[in-house]
Amino acid sequence: MKHNRQPDRLESSIIAAALAVAGMLFLSDKLGSLLFSGTAFMHLVQHTASVVLVALGLTLLVAEQDVIEIQPADLRQKRNRE
């Protein structure tokens, strides 16, 4: 049985290793700014999470009230049609 795909595997492994090294060099160069951005973003998320949750809760309450008011009217209309 021939191993025709062996060079392809070797080439792809070499390319993957080269990309990993290049990515590591890029990441190590930008690591400080990425960490600073990440910590700033986490602080932003922590401070705004309560406001977002309150807004989501109010939106769900308003949507639920609209659904409750609509359902009986729909039922009355269905009963009148029958």
C-alpha cells in the first residue's frame, strides 16, 4: 500500500507549526494591550450588568402584560365566530 498522502501531512504539519509560531510572536507582542483591554472590558461588564438586568426584567414584564391583555380578547373573538 502506497503512502501518497504522507507528504501532504508533513507539509500541513509544517505549515501549522509555522502559523503557531507566528501567532505566538504576534500574541506576545500584543499581550499587554490585550490584557489591559480585557480587564477594562470586564470592569465595564460588571458595572453595567445590574442596569442591563433591570432593563431586561422591565421589558419582560411589559411584554407579559401585553400578552395577558391580548389573550382574553382573542378568546372572545373566537367564541363569537363560533
